[in-house]
Amino acid sequence: MLFDALPMVKSESVETIKIDTTEPENEPSSKKAQYHRDPSDWELEPVAVTKSYRNQDFLNSSHARSLRIMCEQEETMQRLAANGVRATIQFFGSARARDRHQFDKAMAETVAKLDAAAPESDAHTDAEERIKKLKQIEWMVPYMASIQELARRVTAWSMTRHSRQAVSGVDRTKSALRMSRENLVELGSAPMTGVEGGELGAADKDEPPRSPNPVTSFSKSPVLHRRYKYLPHHTDSNHPDARSSKAADLFVCTGGGPGFMEAANRGASQVPGGRSIGMGISLPFETGLNPYVTPELAFEYHYFFTRKFGMAYYMQALVAAPGGFGTMDELFELMTLKQTGKMNRNMPIVLFGKSYWQTILNWNAIAEFGTISQKEVDDLLFTDSVDEAFDFITSRLEELQRTIAK
């Protein structure tokens, strides 16, 4: 016991506390009174402890999955905003594609291994199989140069004053408010009240809401929900740190891997001052991103769906080069978002590699069976021409901006 009782001593009308500093009995007089024990006095080492947010075992466990998902989404959005990204053009395509130099080098090395291997040996069989696979993908070699050139031209165009007037960037707050009004009109409900109360006036219609309630903004319920106030998110156009939605550079964005993704990032890097985004995924057969991704815009994800969200959020246009399951998955999901109005229904989509895309899928048959509309097929551009793809993308973006400006 370090302190005895603390008697109260009154002096006039002021109460003071008198502390008895007498040394307790049976305690060395040289030892000072302490609130905590001095660790140097302990006979054993203190127990080591780790804060929960630094506990790698917990953070990598299934219990922390929701935290990892939030980190992948929020860190992406924060870093994109910090780098002024408000508009992207997405490039998809096979990671197996190679340019002429890469293809010839791989073929020469494999032929050398075949020549050095003993006939009917495992090494000989492996080399033959490798040569067969290389020959299967040789047709993609010319498309590598085309995708690189298209990405270079789009990047150069995006850095001009004219393009910044044609690219508006994504404005989620305005679309949320518009959807809310449309939903309520469709249901014949009472007019929506603004954040501060009262009907939406002309000024409210021209400006994004300061704090839309997510339930109100997207619900089809005929019951009006309460509106709540929130500070603007960094992805909202009314956030203090957000770039103006009326002027935005158009960043090339890819999956960050080799093949057509590398070609697009390389094309963007050829423009002085050009930057591009790489959103990679952790896979056992891919390590790191291609060297043409801008370092501060390089991302790696564990979850495919958070990666897709990052890709789609600011997307203004899409170019899909020939690809396999991954390309198909991403392409069809983004086409669904466009079809359902979650993304702009007039967003330009280019399917580069006309013969490939028209051979592997019978697009007109899908429309004839009534599962999609013919207009949705006609709205796609099938092409092998860089000029045609570039003109289609830029003219469509300019048309979209004119529509927004009205």
C-alpha cells in the first residue's frame, strides 16, 4: 500500500486534499512510491503482445475477411482519388499473347531445347508440346501492336484540352439522385425531400445531393425512407479533394498482367507524361505487374470482385482484345452493368479482333433467341482497325459529354 487514507482538511470554504507521504512500514525508505511496477524488478521477462490491427495471423484468417475486402476497396479508391483518376478506358485481353520479338525469342529458345533433347525423352516431348502451343497463339502477334498503338493514341488524346472537355468523369451522386426521383415518379409516390427538407427545387436538380441516403437512392419501395446526413465520400464529385467532374484525364487501365494488358500499358507509357493503371490479381503463375504500369497506380488484389469494382468504377470505355475465361468474365459482367443502367448505356465497347469475336460467339443468335436485344449487339464495334476503334471511342465520348451538358 503506497498511500494511507487521504483526510480532508477544510480551510475557510475551500476543500483541499492533504496527502500523507509517510513511508509505509516494512518498506525500504530508499524506494520511491510508484503507480506501476518497474519492469526491471521483474524476475521474468514481460509478456509480448501484438495489437490486433498488426496481428498477421488474425488479419489473414477467415474472421478478418470483411476487413481485407474493405481494405482492397477503400485503399484503391483513396489512391485513385489522390492521383486525380476520375475516368478510365479499360483494356482486357489474353495474358498469353506475345509481340513479335517475344514470340520469336520464345520459339527460338524452345526449338533449341528440342534439338538438344534426346528423342522420345520427356524434355523432347515437352519442347514439342511447347512449340505446338506457341504456334496456336501466333495469330495474336499482330494484334499486340494494334492494342499498343490504340492505347498510345487514346493516352495522347486524353492529355489534350479538347479531350478534357469531352470526358466528364464519373459522377455517382448525380446518378443516385436522378434514380431516386425516377423511382418515386414511377411509383406515384410523394416528391422526395432534399437533405434539409422540402421538395427538390431547380437548384437541387442541378447540384449533386450533399448526403444521399443509399436506401432512398436505390430502393423501389413505395415507402419513403428517412434521409440522413453524411459527409461526402472522396469518390463523390462534391468532396473538397475531388477533381471537377467537368474535366478529367482518361487513364488507360488494365489487369496489369502480360499479353494484351502489357501492350496497353506500354502504349500509354510511350506518351510523354502518360500514366496508366494496372490492377493485378494474385495468382500462382503470375508474379508482379508488367513493367509499364505507373508505380503509384499499381494495385494487386486477392479478391476478383473487389478488383472488378475498382476497374469498373471510373470506366468510360472498354476495349476487349481476344481472350479466354478471364476476359469473357470481365467483358460480360461489364456489359451487364451497361445493359442494366448501372453504367452509362451509351458507353463505347470495342471488340478488337473481328474474326475472333464473331467466330467464338454467335451474337446475332443470342438476340434472335430474345435473351438480349439486337440494339445491344449493334452497339458493339467489331474491328481490326486502330483508326476505327479510336474514332469510335473518342466520338462516342464527345457525344456523351454533349448529352450531359444539355
